[in-house]
Amino acid sequence: MPSVADEVRAVLERKAAALKQRSAPKLQELLEENFVYVTASGRRLRRDAYVENGTGPHGLRFQSQEIEGLDVADFGDMAIATMTLHDRFEIEDRTVAETYRSFCVFRRHGAAWLWAGGQTCVAGRAPNPS
């Protein structure tokens, strides 16, 4: 039987694949209905805006996303994951290669985990206070 950390990693890997494939349906199926995310630039995105930002025609075009140092705390029907992400994506005709620290919350739905929300900041820098 896989551990909670293995199950959460699988969700994160499916998320990375959906971003790379620019697949809104695949990404949306991983997210809670009330999903909320704070980007490294400090933007708060709800589910539809996050999906559009990651898969839409004017959003980020992911080339890769690698997960490093995943640590998962299991709270039964909830799990909190922290990790380092190595992202490579295009935006506005420029390529960005950056390392981020990310905090993600997951909620169990039956046998599956859904991503409920989180926050990311550039590794080594704290986000700007708002």
C-alpha cells in the first residue's frame, strides 16, 4: 500500500504533467472546487484562474517542473506538503528557469487526494508583504 507521501507525490506529478501538456481538464480534476493558490508574484488565484494561468493561451507554457525534497505531513483526511520546485516555462516570449519553495494542502476524497491550495515563493526570497 502506498504511503500518503507517495500518493501526494503522484498528484503533484500529475499536476506537472497537466501543466506541461496544457491540459485544463487534467489539471482541473486534481483541484478542490474551492482551490486557492498564491503565486510567487503574490497573485491570489482561485481554481478557474489557476487553470487558465497554467493552461490557457495567454498563461504560462510549462516545459518542465521537477519536485525535490518533498516532505508530507499526514493529518488523516488532510495532508500538508512542502517541497522545492524547479520550473522551466515560457511567458510573454521569454523563458524562465527558477527554483521555488512551495507549500501545498491536500484533502482526501474517498481513495483520492485533491489539491486544496497553497503558496509558492522564489527559493531564498520571502514573498512581498501585502
